[in-house]
Amino acid sequence: MKIMVVGGGGREHAIIKKLKENPSVTEIYALPGNGGIAADAVCVEIGAKEIDKIVAFAVENKIDYAVVAPDDPLVLGAVDALEEKGIPCFGPRKCAAIIEGSKVFSKNLMKKYGIPTAQYEVFDDMNAALSYLETAPIPTVIKADGLALGKGVIIAMTREEARDAVRSMMEDKVFGASGDHVVIEEFLTGPEVSVLSFTDGKTVVPMVSSMDHKRAGDNDTGLNTGGMGTVAPNPYYTQQIADRCMKEIFLPTVAAMNAEGRTFKGCLYFGLMLTENGPKVIEYNCRFGDPETQVVLPLLESDLLTVMQATTNGTLDSCEVRFANRHACCVIMASKGYPTAYEKGYEITVPASVADSVYVAGAAIKDGKLVTGGGRVLGVTAVADGLADAIDASYAKVKQIEFGNAYYRHDIGARALKAGGN
């Protein structure tokens, strides 16, 4: 089989490595991929948002199955365009990807169908939003409506911060058209949990839960990032909570999308807050999370391609999806200065003994050598029977990898250990 994976980060590298385990896979193309992914797939210089070129490549190369991994091409309709040419895909069609593409849509969906989430108001007029903030509870959360590279959410701890956030989104357009509408919502407290799930629009199969670490610095200090590391499973996510989420959130969400004529197939990501009033949805994503994928997929014992095809074909109810009863830890190695300014172009040295555990996010090939090419450079994952062992093993591998300007947190998984992870 010829497989095409759209995207070029650590998430895509993890997906590609897992797909390679299927003996029927003969070729994998990554569009655009990156310098590190090139070790496991043929990288093609076509951007993830260049839908027409992606479709043309797939047709010309007789691709048997496509995996559209990032949010942008999904929201732009990449799956629709590929399926119109007869190419089966993993990922939701455009009408379903809106669950991530518009926060206004997702919040209104939850309100309409009684899915637990934070209370909120929607504004398309800046003055009205600023007026509302004069009496809104503080802290509060300000969200740009559309995609903003995961950065369109600001937690405002003061009224002035809230006003600045609204102005930056709606007046200064720091997130472009995504700031034409903003959501101002209740600030929730409690442990956060990420739950990725496979769904064919009828059946929902949650994957192993995970805990992300968004802040750039140790002890959750510094700026928010795309994620500095993850552990799985999340110790806060007990079986009792999982059962409640299935009943109150997961199945109702899929049913709601069906009722709206927007059947969702692919990976539906639930960002949850475990509040004192029960689990609530913080956000939906229409795809695998990054870097959650780098700890969840290494625990998958079933064949990934088979599961993906079941979501496409609507046969997930008869497909075995099995995860190892073990623990995983992923530490992100970044360029110093991330997520703001950083230098790139430093040579990366990865010993062969740890290469299988490395998922490259931002790298390029220069003069035949792998060099840094982004803020988040790579993720290093280890799997063990216990969480502490997985953390120790991941950091032991990190210490074997070298590149100039390298930076990483030293406390990935510490919170999970304190919460009872073992």
C-alpha cells in the first residue's frame, strides 16, 4: 500500500513510525515532512495547506490511503477534495472539522446539546466585548474564534489583561480573521486531561489519556507553548471519570455532530477540565494532538492503519483497539528562546540506539546533515511499566542527543507523580 501523510511535525513523525509497522505498507510519503521524518518516509515539498497540489500528487502517485493530520488542511477541506478523487482518508470532512475551526460553533454546539462546558458569551463587536468585561468575573478566558496555531487563547488574570486581549484580537488582528469573533468564557479550575479518540461517527474509542505541559519553563512558569512534554496515562483520569465522560461528553458530542449533519470521522480530541462540578470540555480538536500523539501511539498495541481504515469505513465497532497497560513520557527538546525568538541551523546528533524513540518536529537537511529548523525540535519518548521509570528513561535518552542551543524542561511528569502516578 502507498500511504500519504499530510503534515510535517512530531505528531506526523509518530503517526508515520506507527504506520510503518503494518507489513502491507510499501511506501509512505510525507507532505511536506521534515529533515527528521525523511529517515522514515519520502518527503515531498508540498505545504499542508496546498490542497490542490496535495490532491494532484495523490492522484498522480496512486495513493491508496491518506492521513490528513494538521488542523489547517482539515478545516480547509483536504479530506473532501481527496475523497472526491476516490482516495480514502483518515480525518474529518470540512463540515465536521469546524468543531475545531470555530470556537463559536463548538461552544454553541455544547450549549444546544447540553454538553458540559464553561459558561460563555460571544462577541463580534469590540466595544460590546469591552463593556461586558467591566462586570465579568475575573480571571476570565478570551478566545479567538478560528485557528491561531494553538495560541488564540489568553487567560486574563486581571481586568486590564482581559481588555488588552480583546483589543489585540479584535482591533490589532494579531490572529488575523480568527479575531473577528471572540469568546469570553468562565475560568475553570481543576486538573486538565487530554483524551484523543477514534470515531467513525457512531462508535467512540478513547485512546489512553495524557497530561500535557504547556508552559516553557520548569514548575509551569514562562510563556505558553505548543507543549513541552507529555505523560500517559493521566493519573487524574480514573475509570469512574472515564465512564462519566463517555456518557456525558464523548457520545453526546458525536451524536450532536450527526444531528447537525456534520458526521465526524477520524480523531476527535477532547481537552477536558476536571472541575469540582464534574468534567467539562475546554476545547475540541479535529485531529491528533501534538505532543500527546507521541505518548499515546507508542502505547497502541493494535495496528494503526487497520484502526484508521475502520474509522473511514464505519466499522470501528468490530475493530480491536488495544493499548498496553504501561506508561509513556515524552520530553520535548526545543531551541532556546522558544516560543518567541530563537536561532536555528545547529547540527543535531541522535545516536542510533535512541533513534526509534525520537519524533522530529522542526529540522531540515543541510549539506547532508540534520539541523534544527524550528522552535520545538524533537520529542523523546520512553515506555515503561511504571511512570517514574518512563520519565527516567526518557531523560536518559535526552542526555544522549546533542544540538546547539538545546533547551528542555526538567520536570515533565513531576505533577503526575505527585498525583499518584507510579
